Amino acid sequence: METSKYNPQTIEPKWQQIWKEQQLDQTPEPSDDRPKFYALSMFPYPSGSLHMGHVRNYTITDAIARFKRMSGYRVLHPMGWDAFGLPAENAAIDRNTHPATWTFQNIEQMRSQLKQIGLSYDWDRELATCAPDYYHWTQWLFLEFLGAGLAYQKEATVNWDPIDQTVLANEQVDSDGRSWRSGAKVEKRKLRQWFFKITDYADRLLQDLDQLPHWPERVKTMQANWIGKSIGAELTFPIVQPSETAAKITVFTTRPDTIYGVSYVVLAPEHPLVKEITTAEQKDQVEAFITAVASISEIDRTAEDKPKQGVFTGGYVINPFTNQEVPIWIADYVLLEYGTGAVMGVPAHDVRDFAFAKQYGLPIQQVIISNSQTEVKELKSAYTETGIMIQSDRFNGLDSVTAKTKIIEYAEANNWGKARIQYRLRDWLISRQRYWGCPIPIIHCPDCGIVPVPDQDLPVELPENVELTGRGGSPLAQLSSWVNVKCPKCGTHAKRETDTMDTFIDSSWYYLRFTDAKNPKEAFTKAKVNDWMSVDQYVGGVEHAILHLLYSRFFTKVLSDRHLLNFNEPFQRLLTQGMVQGLTYSNPKKEGKDKWISSTLVNPADPRDPETGEPLEVGYATMSKSKGNGVSPQQVIEKYGADVMRMFVLFKAPPEKDLEWDEADVEGQWRFLNRIWRLVTEFVEAQPKITDIPDKNLKRAIHTAIKEITEDLTGDYQLNTAISELMKLSNALQDSSDKASFTFKEGIETLLILLAPFAPHIACELWSMLGYQNTILTHKWLVHDPNALIVDEITLVIQINGKVRGSIQVPSGADKTALEEYARNSEVAQKYLEGKEIKKAIAVPGKLVNFVIL
């Protein structure tokens, strides 16, 4: 027969169709008695086109899923779409279309692209969070939270665009505090918003990180820092001239040992007491400052490298420990949402307070010195370590750690404060004044108050006949025919809730729906969700390490407490894959988006700005449209095929590390798959008469590959080194002198079986050429033979006076005496030892013999 050529453009569509017809990727039912494995990638937002970050994420998970199927597991490997959100609404406004139309067009396009890559998804479980059959159950879950007392409304500060008359998400406000659309200076306003009480679970979310040994440590650290458990004290400062509503200001501090060093108390500009305690003389300054701060983002207000601004209110409080009056200031670095919205200023022992005090000429009194310090000196910077208490009345001489406890006890005895644990974590603001999101299933009745939509009336569907302008608040609020309803309890004319939910809600439970994706009667059945969960391997970007993972853990714990689940952590193993980086060109003399020059406009041999001719800086950066350094997966598939692209993203770097895109390395994988193609097709073409002549070295190479690749696909998933082992086996087969032995045939088959999870199309094609009817993807994974790894002979290096002169093959079990004898009698040694006196022979078992001669 004539050897065919490797043509992925023909082979890959052929096998994708066969897999579809054979329904290979459908998920077995729980009644299947094989062990389960749930492999899940973080599902994508349907933007319309895949990028290389998608390809890497999904290929990693797919290789794991395919390996587990071949290893005897029943595997759940689903895909869906995180399809609600502001980008779709904005795109609909820009394109004068409906968000649903735009979204489902993108889904269709991306689904087609995913299928081209050969990903083994169970497409029968596909879901989209914007579909009523999904958000029906998102609404039902909201009502579960409401019933548990974990959903509530309160006033909260939002970003307000005064021109468009609408609320903006934080990402819609630029670094100058302006609206992304209108360019107006964003204001802070208070609106009534919906929250989930995630703070009730703060301690469990923190403690249960210990239940996740297979999560990256840095992700657990990021979550712990976000939860931000602080142990300290809540202390009260009486106001010198109490207002009508308050007689004291309460602060939280982790450093009660510094209470005697307080030189001012500072409030958040939004604090409700500010207006009451501000004197007439300071009123204009205070109001001007509050107006100015309203246009500054929280990030800028709390950034370490930004100068801290403040203003004196004219009011005073009394430090109950010293009985001295201290001034009340307001400052931009204090946020109402954190702690009590008030902090005590201790310049001598806090870096931020020190800078603030220096800027405004406030007193700095040191009350803790280091153990080695003998006298108090003027501080050049804040002393933030522990030490010995000074200028602290009855606590002088105590070490500051002991003093913390003593001071809290003293405060409690005098009703000045109490011990308290506080968390940085705030309750989750879930409401959005937008159209393209899951409607909140609440009706506001003038008589009954907040009324849940009855279960039988779910889902509350989004109306289609809305006008989207991006201005004037929620589009739903403008649609009276949808808003005005009768109260389900009393029949009174009432109004629907017009806010929609944060899209993080949708992604906080999708992994549960996948276990029972088409159930029309329940979000999921207990039997199925408890059978498949928890997710055995979750793969996604580290950018979701905090919010998405934290919210998913919160959801799981709440539903477990509601007896809907029998587990309390959603993801047992987590792999945060690195970013895909592209060669990037930038002009350092330009600013903003203009600095990035598309790679298509640059001569790599002499990179210059095509407009100015100035030399460009060259480096690697995460692929993005704005940087002009992206590579289209479609282009790669058209040129090399999906298997080559899969092999490259798996081989180039360990999964958790960033990957630099390099066309030369893609070419390398193309050549490697072509070598495998030739190796197999030449074997098939030769149709050799298989002999029983053993080939111990090749046998060892075969079973070494099985052992090493199995280990690489278990645990930490070192997919790049697994492909390296495939290359070693390929080389061993290529170098074999007997290509008609039974061992060689075994090696060819082994190579394809081990290749299948990584490059399934070519593996299937070559397997069929070997004459097998069943697809290789259902073949049982191989187990290595330990006996085949035993080495009968080793290479013994022979040295004369420490210089290598050659090597010989000797029995692997030879002891030192035998090794010396083999070496002494070898032709290599005889050539150099003839007529020479051996002063000493040094034998290193398994390695060498060195003869020392005169």
C-alpha cells in the first residue's frame, strides 16, 4: 500500500463526526458502578470567538478527562456559557440589537470552535445562564437564601453617572473617576440594594480552607486575605458635644496596645455623624472635601502610594484612657464599609497615620519602644513592631502583646469597649440596575412589604420589548406592563423588583446544575448532585481565585445547611493555569492604548513604529486585542490542525506557568506528530511478519513511558513532561534495529494509546490503520510491567587517571570486585594499561571504574 500523508484538515473533521455518531462523550448514569470523576473548566463568557487562553484551559481539562475515561472512570465533563452581563447589554446598544440575539449568535459560533478542538464534552448537558430553564432555578435559589435569612435589602453607596442618569459598575469608572460612556465625573449616591449575608459564613469559609489540600497555596492565601480575619477590640470615644443621635464614636483596632498614643480620630467622609459633629466654622471645608472625595475610586482612596487627604471637622472626642480631648477629622483613606467607618489615629505606630500626622501637623506620641531601646527618640518613621509599653499609665513596662489583653480587659471593666473579631469581608451586593441579568423574584407590596414570587410563578422571565439606551436607570423599571402586578398574598396593586442579579450568582452554582442539567422540575436531584459532586478537578484562571471561588464555596455551604447537598466544598482539586503570552511591541514614547503596536504591522527583524519610525520595545505579554499580540486559534487549526495546537499548549510549559507563544515551537509539534505518522504508516505499509525475538531495551523504553506518563497524569498533572516521555518513546522506536519484532508492535500501539488524551484525532486515525475497529479512546489505559524496567546490563565508564577513555557493558548486579575485573580485562583499559603499574583502582557501582597509574 502507498503511505498516506498526515492531513489534519481531513482527519480531524472525520473523527469529530464519528465521535458524534458514536455518542462517545455522553456521561454515564450514576447506576454505572465505575468510580466517578468530575472534570470541569471554568465556563466562558460568550464573546463570539475563542482565544488561546480558552484553548489552554479546555485542553488541559480535556486531556485529564480522556485519561480518566481510559483509566476506567465514568467521567462528567460538561460545558456551558456564563451568558448574562453588562458586555452583552452594551454590545446590544452599540449594534441596535437584542442582548439575547447577540449572545446566542456568539454561543453558536464558540460552540462550533470548541468542537473543532476535539474537546470531549457531553453537549447534551450544555447550559446557558441566560436561558429561562437555567435562571428559573437561579431565582429559586435566591428564594432559598431569602428563606434562610441570608438575602436582605439596605441602602448602599453606588457609582452614579449624572449625565446618563444610571448606576455604573466599578469597571465602568476609569482611573480619573469618569464614566466610561459619558465621560462625566462619577458621583457617589445611596440606593436601596440587595445583599447576600456572606459575612455569616466568614469564619467557616476561612477555617475550611484547611479541607482543601489540593488547592494552590497562593489561592488559599488570597482567599484568607480577602476574608481578612482581624482579632482586636472595639473601643468607644465620647463626643465632647454629643449630637442628638449619638454620644460616642466607636472604632475597631487590632492595636489596642497603642490607645495611649491616639492623637486624633478620623471618620469616613460618608459617615452619618460627620454633618452633626462638624462646626459652623468648618462646614464649607468639610462639604467641599466630601464632594471631592465622592469622585475618587475606593482603589485610589486606599492605595499605599497615593497621598492621604483630610480635613478637620471642628469636633472633638475624649480618649477615655487618658481623659484628653482629641480632634475629629475626616479622611479619604477611611471607608464607611470597612469596620465601623471610624479609626483611631496613632501616628507613632501606623505608617498611614504617621504620614497623615506629618502632613497636617498632628501630634506624634510614641507609646511602644523596642526591647533594646533605652530612651525615647524622635521617630523618623512609624514604629509598628511589638515591644515595651511606655507613656501608657498603669501599663508601662508591660510587653505590648500582654498589654493588648490587659487593655481590653480594662476597657470592658469600664464600659469603654470590648474584645472583637472583625472580618475584611463585606456582605455581597448582588443587585444590578441592568436589564441583561437574572430578574430578582421579589414583589414589593404597599401592604405586605417584600413578597417572594411563588414557586409556581417561576421563572420571572425577562420581557423582550425593552428599550436599551444605557441611560436613565434600569430598563426594566421603564416597562410598566412588566413592573405593575398584583401582590401574590393580598391582591393589592404592587410592583416587581426591577434590579437583576450580579452574574457571579449565575456562576456560583452552575457546577451543580451540570449534574442534572435538563431537569425541568428541580435545580438538581439530590441523588445525582451528591453522586457526582464534589468536582474532582477544576481548571481555570487565577484571576478568579477570590470572588468566583469564594462565592461558589459560600453557595455550597448554604445549600448544604439547607439539606440540599451532602458536601460543603465544591472543588476538591484546583488547577490555576498560567496565561498565554504573545510577542508584544510597544512604543515607550506613547501613552495609553496608543503605545501598543500590532504585531501584524511590525517587521520582527527591525521593529519600529509604522507611523513615527521610532524603535519599539519587544517583550512578551498576555495576549489581548488591545496589545495587538493575539493569535487566533482558528488560524492555527487551519494551518496545523487542532492536535498540533493541543500538543503545543500542553507541552510548552507546566500547566500552572505562563506560556509564551512561539511559532517555532508550534512547528516543532507539527514535526513530532508527522514523525509519529510516518513511524506508524511505514510499519503498516511494510506489513512485517512479527517475530518473537525479544528487544529488552525497547521493552524497557515502552514500560518506562507507561509508568512516567501515568504518574504525570495523576496528581499534579505535569502534562508537559508527559509529552516529553512520548518523544522519548518515539525516538526509541525510531532507533530500533528490529521493526518486525513483537516488542516493536507493542511499542507502536503503546505510543498511540499514550498519545490519545493529548492528540485524539491522529491517535484514532493511526489506530484504525492498525486494523482495530474500536476507537482508541475507549481502550483501557496501560499498566507498566515492573519486571520490564529491570536493567540486565549497565554502561560502565572506564577512566584512566580521572580521564574518560571509553565504556563497556557489564551485568547490572556486579559488585566492586567484579566491576574492576571487567574493566581491567576490557580492550579499552588494556590499551592504556599495557606496561603500566596500577597504583589504585576505584570502582563506583553502577557508574565507573577509575585506574590510577604512574
